[in-house]
Amino acid sequence: MPEWTFITNHGLVLASIAKQPEKTARDIGDDVGITERTAHKIIMDLEKEGYITKIKIGRHNAYRIHSDVPIKTADASVGELLMMLSGKRRNRRVKTNTPENTS
């Protein structure tokens, strides 16, 4: 049975870029466990869909993440996904079991 994960390689590449925006495609590939060629393809996909912008710095690239772009097929934004993946919690209301909240 093939190994599977909850997060796609696209999500893992995005998370790798978020950790260090000036990583090379080779370093991103090594970080995620994919080839440099696959990392380049995913970076191009993310850029084409508006999730990141590539910034040329001399002979190297850096990437800027657009954290307000909605995630495909999910009701969350890129920034919310990265917040979840980083382990940082948003302030949220906790529902308590008060008489008006129970049925």
C-alpha cells in the first residue's frame, strides 16, 4: 500500500518557503523530500495560481507568500493554513456548556 499524507507536496513546498523565503528549489526539494525538478514545477504552480510571487535577487530567487489567497477546495486562506501548520493558535471563542448552549 502506498504511503500517504494529509498535506500535499504543494502545501509542504508552501510551508518550506514560509520558513525560509530565500531557499533554493534544490533546498526546498530536499526539505520536502521531492526532486529539484518537482520543486520547480510546484513553485511555478503556486506562482501561477497567485499563492506566491517570485522575486529575483541577483542570481537567486526569494518568494513572497500572499497569505490572503483562499486555499483551493477549502474554506481557509493561505495565512490560516500556515498558522495551523506552524502550531500557532488563533484567538477563538470556546463554547461552554451553559444551559442556553445545551440541547
